[in-house]
Amino acid sequence: MLRIYGTILEVLRALRSVIEKLRRVDPDLARQLTRCSASAALNVAEGSYSQGRNRIARYHVALGSAREALAVLEVADALGYLKLDGALVAELNRVIGTLVKIIRG
């Protein structure tokens, strides 16, 4: 299992309160954040036990999902639903950066 998996789980824990806040003002955006952030973790876990191109494909999907989670936070901030948490954004960027490095080899 990639070490970044633990970081993703920490991001998910931090997102719980964000998801609850979003659910009150924009349930669709909250569901989107739940789906894409969970997808990042699930695809990293699946990729860790895959081989060859399947492994890279799973990590690529995880990367897209992590970037989508960040985009949801940015959109929620732009719409005035919440204020971006710098530490949370930094952790998501760490996940994204790690996955980019893995995919590029």
C-alpha cells in the first residue's frame, strides 16, 4: 500500500465537517465531494494490489478524483459556501503531487 494512502484517509477525516457544512447549503456539491474524495482512496487501495497498466490506470483515476475534490473546495469557496482551509488544500496538493510522480514514473 502506498504511504500516501494514510494521508488520503486523513484528508477524508478532515473533510467530514466540510461535507456536513456543504450538505446544508448545496447537497449536490456535498455528494460530489463525498464521491470524489472516497474514489481517490479506493482507487489508490485498488491500484496498490494491481499490476502493470491496471495499477497506473487506478492511480490515474485516483489523481483525477483528488483533483476533483480540490476543485469542489475551490468552487464552494468561490460561491461563498465556505472558506478554504490552507492546511487541507496543502494535504490535497501533496496527494496530487505524489500521484503525479507515480504516474509519470
